[in-house]
Amino acid sequence: MTDNETKSSVRGDRDLANAQDIIVCEGVSKWFGDFQALNNVSATIKEQEVVVVLGPSGSGKSTWIRCINRLEQHQEGRIMVDGVELSNDLRNIEKVRSEVGMVFQMFNLFPHLTVRDNISLAPIWVRKKPRAEAEEQASSLLERVGIPEQADKFPGQLSGGQQQRVAIARALAMEPKIMLFDEPTSALDPEMIKEVLDVMKELALSGMTMMVVTHEMGFAKEVADKIMFMEGGQIVETGTPEHFFTNPTEERTKLFLSQIL
Amino acid sequence: MNSANSTSQDQFSSDSLTDVSKNELPPKVAALSPTEWLKANLFSNTFNSILTVISTAAILLIIRGLLSFIFNPLRQWSATATNMRLLMTQAYPEHQYARIWVSLGFLLFLTGISLAFWRAGRSVQLSQVGKRLLALGAFILLATLLAPFSNKATIIWLIIGIFIVGIGFLLKPSHEDKTVSSLTLLSGAFLLAILSLWVIPYGHHSYLSTRTPKILAEPGTVAMTTKLPWTIMFVVAMCSYFLGSFIREKIDETRSKAVLSATWLISPLFLLFLVLRDPDFDTGHLLSTDIPIFLFFSIVGSVLLLWLTRPDIGEKGRVISAAILFVGFATFLFQMLMIVRILTLVLAFFALAAPTFSGQKPARIRYTKVWIASMVILCWLITAINTPSTAKVPGDFFIGGFAITLMIFFFTMVLAFPLGVLLALARTSKFPIFRIISTTFIEFIRGVPLITILIFFSVMVPLFLPDGMDLTEIAAVTIAFIIFEAAYLAENVRGGLQSVTRGQHEAAEAVGMTNAQKTFFIVLPQALRVAIPPMVGQIIATFKETGLLAIIGIFDFLYIARSVIPGQTQYMGSTRENLLFVSLVYLVICFAMSKASQRVEKRVGLGER
Ligand SMILES: Nc1ncnc2c1ncn2[C@@H]1O[C@H](COP(=O)(O)OP(=O)(O)OP(=O)(O)O)[C@@H](O)[C@H]1O
Ligand SMILES: [Mg+2]
């Protein structure tokens, strides 16, 4: 079975047309001082959808994705995640964060904890799971990302690709409904990129709602349901990969693609 | 495969082997002969030669001066030797002196076991030991020749010097592989020191709590009440080390290390307030007040905390915790037992922290157990402190001398550390009010000399206290030390907090941790690791600063040496001898601490980053 077939078959399973909206942004704007990083961003992401966000450096991709679990605060507009509006209310933020997993460019594993503790810490203290259950879950997640034998090592003893896979397992341990990825492979050597992308593909096929900022065009073509192109803090163009890569409408998109491909 | 091929392969592999060995071993530096070494290092040119000659002369003069001071027949070293007990424990009653030995023995027991569990000590090459002994022997010989000794003394010291040089010569050529544990060497040294108590006439020992000294030993010997306990102490330490290495294989090591660390923290409290202070508990008061209070707080607190740690408690829990905190502060407005106020505040603290540690049943029960354990320790400690002591001692504290120095140091470290962490967290907190309070406090304390704070606390604070609250001078001074050190430790911890990257904060937030959980599980462990080296420096500084106690008139180590002993009729003006002894003790302890800290730093830094 080729990847394409897998994708289409899974696509067949997912009824995206009738799926619920899970992330809704309406006119989101954000300023850093005087500099406007997000300018009236509106978008809707449906359950089980895989959205890839592309755009040149400094276009506000990270800022937007970080607004969705409120690592950054937007100043105008509304963001609804799974029916909860992000506001200054602490309880909403904690609720949203425990339903949205995030994977960072620099992994950000906890260096003083073993891999197993990295994964099971939040389930134990945030989800209030019994320790034994959380550790069992950590083992099965490590199995899923392909490094079951590394459980007792410290992050500093792992390769970059392994660390990023642990970071994915750590996010998955909270059993999130949505996973956000901010350039998950940009800090990796080429030979490690594939192992991380494979894990992400598997995740996409399993029906996870994903929002991925990446420069991996191959991944975008193959896995994305929708591609959003950002520039200057705005979403310039949205479309399916076929549309986006073969027949973009906007001039700026064409320019970006000509530079990158 | 033909044979020619395989031989060439063999050659190839042997070649690469020699290559590897060439690469990995540093080229051997030919050892310099003594004259070559001298020439290279001391007399390489005229200017260096002059410097060498001048500094050698200066060093020799200083040594000679020091020796002729120490071995001057006018020196009253017997003042120090005779008053050893006074220096160590002040006038602790003689018939209760066994309590001191029991306490010391227990600490040594803990030391022995801990050394075994943490696998302390490293292996030292015998040839290195030989070199050190050679140097030491040579130094003794040189010093003997320089010192204004009587003929007999010169001969004795010469013999000792030659003996040590001889051992050095024997050990020096030993093979590189022959090593000995540094612990063995250390215990050997202690063994020699203790044996010497039985052999060498250090001076006759008396006990000087009253005006007429009681002679405890014949002139020229060491009192049995000194040498016997020390010998037992040595045996206890050795046995506990072997016991430790024996059981360490048999039990869960991480767990027993945790138990040991906790024992280290708690046992000084027990030793001080139960064993040494020997409180005269009043059964009636215990049954009518102390035990009911303890039971009330343990039971009510446990039920409350079991409820507050439920995962679904939500906003109600915070309101109730805040209410308890309010009640805790309100108790200070009414006439009330101090213990009730303190316990209410502690309960409020536990209640506020409850959501952080909430969870399923085992987690909640564990939290409640911690609460009950804290109650046991706190209630017992406060009761013991409030009970009069049977150790009847002149002055208003039951112990003095080196013991009080150690005691204040211990309390300072144990209490200043958490306070410093809290201050650092407050200073980096989001809430401006915490930041302002903490910054003001830290900058104020750091802007004032320690001695001012000490005088302020020992003289002024007791006057400011509300009616019905009194603070002994020792307690007041300890508090002064605690806040002073906390301010400095807070700055060290703040440095550590700043070294935790933004990514770590974000990762913790992204998995939904609350602020408290993020701080406790992610930020503090990393920050403290970074802060260890500066904190150890601060701890050593604190130990030296305990000398200031003497200035405000507390009967500490230095005060006894400087003012008490020179006031005794037989030992008028023996200040200098005693001061030299005190400096030596401080020097040895600080040196040991800094050596130990270097090794701790190495261990902490390894592996995990
Ligand atoms: N904390 C901040 N303070 C000030 N300006 C910021 C901050 N974070 C981001 N910016 C600015 O906001 C703009 C958008 O940044 P963002 O990180 O979202 O870009 P990006 O699209 O993720 O770029 P890249 O592909 O390089 O990661 C940039 O111009 C950046 O300089
Ligand atoms: Mg970015």
C-alpha cells in the first residue's frame, strides 16, 4: 500500500465535511509593542483535520499557533478551542491547555527528569492519574513513537530525533484532542527528520486534529488536508495541497513557492 | 581468502592499534630530576632567582616566628587543653555529660552510614601518599631545626620527622596501580590521634564550671572521661561505616538515601531539644493541653486535607484555604497559645498547596501523612522548647561553646534555605506586590552589615515584642542570622531561576501545569542545581560569620576563648593561645566544607545535563 492510497483511504473514513469545528479564530490581532504580528486572522479548523501553516520567516506562524494554547495572548478578536473561548480566565486556559498538546522546535524536554518521568509527570499531577497507570501509559507511548528502550535515560543522552519523539509522546500523554507543532523538524539533522515525520504521519492517520508549522513541503503535500499560507501576519491563501502547489491564486504565494521549490 | 591477504590485514590492524595507542595516551613527559626542576621553576632567570631567595627567606622567618610563639615556654597551652570542655559545650552539667556523647555518637553513626551509602572517598595512589609524607617529614625536620626547642624536644621531633620521612621513602616507589581509599587514610589519621590521647601527655584536665576546678586526671595524663568516650566514638563511626556498606546492598538504595537525608535534617532537633536539653515534661500539662492540641490539629487537619486534595474540589477549596490563612493571622490579635497560632498558619499553608498535590487516593493519603508527620515534629518541638530544662546551667541557655556555634549554624541553614527560595520566587513573581516586598527586604538586608542586624535583634527586638510573647536572646539572634542568610541565598537562587529557559516554562504550561506545579516540579529543581556552587560558598561564609556571636556576648566558641578562659585565675592572659586554637578549628572545618562542596558540584553536574 503506498502512502497515497493510505491517505485517500483514511480520508474516506474521515467525514470532514460534516465534522465539528474545533478551532475557530475570528479577526485575531496581536501586537508586540508597536509591531503588529497578527493582523485580523480568521480561520476554522475541523475535527480530525490536518492543517499545515506555511509562510516566510517572521510572517507570524509561531505567534498564531502559540495564541491557540495561550502561550501568547491575542489582543483583538476571538479564539474558541473546542467550544471554550480563550480569555483571561485562568480555569479556561488550564482546560484548553490540557486538551491541546504542543511540540516545540527546540523539544523543551525537562532535562532533570528521565524520559519516563517527562512523559508521566503531567498525567500524574494535572490529570490526577495514579502513578502506575501513568507510567504504563508512558511505556506504551514510547512504543508508539518507536523508542521503548529509552525510558530510563535523561533527555541529554538522546539524539535530537529521539528527543523530539519523546516530546511528542509527552504531549500525547495528556490525551489531547488537538496537537500543535511549531517547526518540529527544523532543529534536526536531515537523517533524523524522517523518523519524526513518520511519527507525525502515523498520528495524522489515526485521526488527530493537527496544526503544523513546517518547512517540509513533502509532508505538507502528502499529509495535509488544508494548507494555510501566511505573510505579514495575515492568512493570504487557504486551500488543499493540490490547489496550493499546482495552481495558487495569489501572487505572493507564487513568489514564495518559486523561492522554496 | 589467501594467506597473503590475511597477513596484510593483520599488519593493517596491528598498525592501526599502535596508531590508536599513540593517539590516546598523552606523550610521556620525562620526569625532571630535582635540580632540573629547581632550575626550571625557581631559578630560570636572575629576577626569578632573587624572588625565590627573598620569598624563601620570608617564609622561613614566618615559620620560625610562629614556632617560637607556639613553643615558647611562656605559652599556656594547658589553658586550651584543660578548658576543652568549656570550649566545646560551655558549662554543660558534668553528671549529664553522657548526653553530649550520646548525641555525638548518634551523629557519627549517621556519618558512618552515610559515607557508606554515598560511597564517599576516592582512591589515592600509594606513591602520592608517599610523596606527601616525605614533604610533611621534611617540613617537620626543617621546623625542628628552626624552632627554639629544648634539646630533649628537638630529639623527639627529629625522631618523629625521620620516622615520617622513612615511611614516605618506603611508599614513594610503589607501583601506580597500588591505591588506598582516602577514607582509610582519614580513619588511620583519626586512629593515631585517638591513640595519642592514651600515650601523649597533653596536659591535665579539669572541669571548670565552678571557681574551684575539679581535677579529673593526674598531671601529665588525659582524663579517662575524655579518652574513653573518644575511643568509643571512633569505634562507633567505624562500625557504622561497615554496617552501612553491609546493608547498602540489601535494601532499596534510593529510598534509604531519602530516609538518611531526612534523618540528617531532623535528628539535630531531637538531639538538641530532647537529649541535650532534657526537658522536664509535665505530665499534667501534656495530657491537658499539648496532646489534645496535637490530636485536634492532626485529625481535623487530615480530614480537611483529604477533602481539599480531591481533584474536583475547584474554587471552594481556594476559598476555604484563604479563610484558614485569614484565621491564622487573626489569632495574633487574641490572647492564645503560641502553638495554636503557628499550627493554624501551617495548616493554611498545607491547604493552599493542596490543589498542587491533589490526585487519586494514594496521592491524597501521602499528602495527609506528610501533614501528620509535620504535626508530630512541630508539636513535639514547640512543647519541648516551652518546657523547662533539667540541665541546670549558669546563663540562660543550656549549652554554649562550639556546640552553640554549630546549633545556630544548623538552624540558619535549615530555615534560611526555604525562606531564601520563597524570597527568590517572590522576587521573580508576576504579582507586583510580592516583587516589591521581596526586593525591598532583600536589598535592605543586603545593605546593612550583619553585625548591625545581630545587635538589633539581640537588644531591640525583645523590647518591641507584644505582651505575652518572649524570645530568648539565642532565638532572636538565630532569627537575625536566618533573615540575613535568606536574603543572600535568595539572590543565589534567583540566579538559578533566571537560568531556566523560557522554553522550559512554556513546555510546562503547554501540558497544563498550574503555576505552582510548574515551579515545584520543573523550575526549582533546575534552578537549585545551578545555584549549588554559589550557595555552598554562602554556607561557608555563614559558618565563619558565627564568630560574630562573640561580639554580642553570646557564650559561643570564640567568646569563651577570648573572654572566659583568659579570665580564669590560673590562665590569666591566655587569649592568644585560645584564639589560635579557635582559628585552627574554623580553618579545618571550612577547608573540609569547601573540599566536600567541590566534589558535590562535580557529582551534581555529571550525567543529567
Ligand atoms: N516576543 C516578541 N517580542 C517582539 N516581537 C516578536 C516577539 N515574538 C515574535 N515577534 C515578532 O513577530 C513577528 C512574527 O514572529 P513569528 O515568530 O510568529 O514568525 P514565524 O512566522 O514563526 O517565523 P519563523 O519561520 O522564523 O519561525 C516577527 O517579526 C518577530 O520579530
Ligand atoms: Mg516560528
